[in-house]
Amino acid sequence: MSAEIAAVATAVCAAWSRRDAQALCDLWDFSDAQASYLAAENAARLIGAEPIRAYVTQGCRALERIEIRPGNIHARALAESLGLAFFPMTWKVQAKDRASFGGDLRVTMLMRKIGNLWRLFHYAEAPLAPIIQLQRFYEGVAADGFPT
């Protein structure tokens, strides 16, 4: 079961990287009126099919390039039809007529099994834990001027 749950997380990242809004929406269980999406750049979470679809569609259209790379995906079944995936994610986007920007986040996904398929009903992005950010900062300071 864990591999199936991890495959959904990988599919989400791949669909964003292809800018494929339909593929992203197909990974959701929109029969859940409380399905939620919390993007790192938004203060409020999106709740329900229409706000999530609009966000995904607008993001895929507005950005020239999207590159999403998941880190080590930790996936587990919490019950027979409830799954959890969490992982660090490196992202880089380029808006039309603008420079690229990106960073590192951590992602949590909750899924339910519908028939033979796992579908998202909760997605949240957050900054990396402060200790990880501090570690990366000091690694960068230590490597300054040295080949990496």
C-alpha cells in the first residue's frame, strides 16, 4: 500500500512539472466538500473543488516553467482506505517575462482509497523545519569558496 500512496505523491509532482492541470485535478477526491489545499504562498487554505481547480489551472497557465522534485517520500497507510505521504520538495518556477525563483518546502498529503485508486483530499505545503533551514545555512557558509 505504501508504494501506491508514494506513487500518488510522485504523480502530483510530475503533473505540476508538466503543467498538466487536468492530471493534477484527476488525483483529487472532489466528492469531499472539505478537500483542502494549502499552498506555501497563500495565507488561507483553499477548500472545495472549485477553488482548488482554479488555483491549479491558473498556476499551470500563468507559469512558463515549473520544476518540482520530491525528496524522500514517506508514505504509509493509516487505515485500509486512509493514507499519508510527507516529503521535502524542491521547487523552481519561472513566470512569463520574469526570472525564475524557488526553494525548499515540506509537503503533507492525506489520501483516501476509492475503489483501487488513492485520491487526495488534503494537501499542505510548509517551510522546512527551522533546524533544517539552519543546517543548510551553515553548510552554505562552510562551503563558501570551496568546491561542492
